[in-house]
Amino acid sequence: MTNGGESRTRVIDTDRASAARMYDWLLGGTENFEVDRDACAELLRIAPSTQQLARNNRDFLRRVVRYLAVEKGITQFLDHGSGLPTQDNVHQVAQRVSRDARVVYVDNDPMVLAHARTHLDDNARTMVVDHDMRDTQKIRESTEGFLDWDRPVAALFVSVLHCIPDDDRRGPAAVIKAVSELLAPGSHMVICQLVSEDPAVRDGVTRLMEGATGGNWGRVREPHEVRRYFDSLEIVDPPGLVDVIDWLPDSPPPPKELRSTDWVEWGGVGSVRASR
């Protein structure tokens, strides 16, 4: 494993919830604290399908990485807001297809970084970058020589953009645009985030997460807002932009009457056009 970014020592904050540690708990992990579990309990009260949604999202991550490695021949992956290590991480899926695949994990949560470095220590084709996922140019500079930016890269934004507040210069749309402008033709971007058609869910979850994480949160959005992130990309269609449970599923997805009615993870894959 290669380390990238600035060398910083930060204390793990156990007084406030972390979106990464909450996600870990929802997936059945143990790298979380009481404050995270309490926040998850409140989250499940507002949106009861949250735990299943987290598992569906993890399944999507595996499928989409495998698709990009097998069908598109991608051997370079840049995972923004990678979260805590769990089974079948991006490098494990990609390197089963191509043992030479290179994977960069980007995160600035101190617990995520500590565990990633421990778990990835013996894998020379992985890199952990200690940066905010919005610091596109710093990420590019830190990965120079590890990633070949003249060749296709898969940039992943899987279930992280709802953690970014709206901002013209550093909001989700601006980050997606900045990354896409650095990528070589043939690159792909995986973009999905939590959305809801129910304003009570959107507002309730946003208020909860803003308070629980001390402001380290953005917003639950609507599908039409996520669709705009793909304006400069060529959407891979089929399947297009969908609830991720419907994105090239390995088995028949559940019927409509058995699906979540509170919120879903929504998005898809876009390819970088040759001329932009």
C-alpha cells in the first residue's frame, strides 16, 4: 500500500457520530461507537428501510466495479469517501478481474484512515489518500505516479455526495465537474446518493445528520437533482439512472410493493466524452 496526501494526526471524535461509522454499523460492522449506534437508531425511526438500503448499496458497489473491470477494461479506480474497510472492497473486486488493477481510496475520517492503512498494508497496488473528497487538485497531485491520468480511470462517488453541502464551488455538482475535466476519454464516473420524494424524510434525515455529525453533512436530495450531475457525461444506458437495486442486478430485484417507500440510493454510471 502507498500513502498519499498530507501526513496528519487527528483524534477520533467519539462525541459525535460519523457517517462512515454509522454505515459500518448498518452493514453489521464493529468499528463504531455508541454515539453512532444511537444516531442509527434515530435514522431507522425516520427511514425504516435504511439498513436494507445500505446493504443494497454495497451490493451495487460490487456489481459496478466488476462491470467496469470486465466490460470496460478499467484497471484504475479512484474511490471518493471510501469509508471503513469491509468485505469485498473495491480493490478486492477489481483485482479478482485484473491482479494489476490499482485502487486509490480517498477519505479524511481518522478512523477510516487508520483501519484502511492497517488492512491494506500488504497490497502494493492500493493507495490511501488523506484528503477531503472535494479537494480534486490535491488528490490528483497526491496520486501522480500511482495512477496514470492519461489512461481511463473509474471515479467512484458511491453514497457520499449527500455528505457534501450545496455550494457553487465545492458542492456535489462542482466536484463532479472538476473530476470529470481531469479524466481521460474512456473514463467512467459512478455517481449515486440518497434521494427521497418525501419532504418529511428529506428534511428529517438532514436535520438529524447535521446535528449528529456536527455539521459534517449535506442534504438528502431528489432524483432530478442527481440527474444534473450527469450533464457532462454520457449515461450508460441501459440501465440508465435508477434505484441502484435495479442497476444490472445479479438476481431479479424485489417487486414494487416490497420496496422502500421512504428513500433510495439513486444514480448510475456516466462515461467521459472524448471532446468536452
